[in-house]
Amino acid sequence: MACLSTGDCNELEFVQALLHRSPDGECTGPDVTLRLWIGQVTLLERIFDSQVASDVLWSGFVKRNDDTLCLYFNLCAAHWFDLGAFAWARGYQKASSEWVLLAEDLLQDLCREVAWDAKEIANLFAWRRTRLT
């Protein structure tokens, strides 16, 4: 399953699209390529402990030969958000500050790549009184 971009959008449009996604979790937002250290990928796999989450991550793997310490993944913004929120929830579930920090870094990286304000997204979810987990 390769992600399909639905194009650029602002924070409000992205949050609205997330809130109206079907349970299948279709793609929403722009394509985003993130570079993850191999250690981060290994830790994410341990955090996820889920074949579905792992499959989503690896469906976006981009083969590049220019960096031996990092792996590149290209997913739509919604799937990055799903993975970050899932890792964040698992970090709180297991009371692991390391896991929570990695999840927050992943979400911050997503926001930086698409020039979104992470606080604005959090405020929009709070305004909508939406639970992420």
C-alpha cells in the first residue's frame, strides 16, 4: 500500500480531513519523506508491537544509497500522524518517557516538513474535543 497525496493543506484542513476519515484510514494531506536513524526505526518497531503499524511504516520505505545510518520513509501526513499518535499512546501506556519523546519528535518532524504549527493542530483537536486514543 503506497500512500497517495491529497495535496497541500493547512492545519485546519488537515484536522478536518482526519476527523472525517473512514475507519480504513485513507490517505490525507501531502506526502512527507522523513529520515529516521536506524535506531529510531528499531525502537519504533518495538513500540508498535503491531504488524499493521509496521506494515504502514514499511510501505513507505524509500531505498537510498547515500546514507548508511538512516532510512527514508515517504507516507502521507495522515499516516505519519497515525504512527506518531499510536507511538505516543503506547509510550504513555507503558510509562516510557523514551517512547513518548520519540513519538513527539516524529510528530514535530512531520509538522516541520510541511510547515505546520504543532500547537495549532493540538489546539484544533482540543477545540473539537477530540480524543486521539
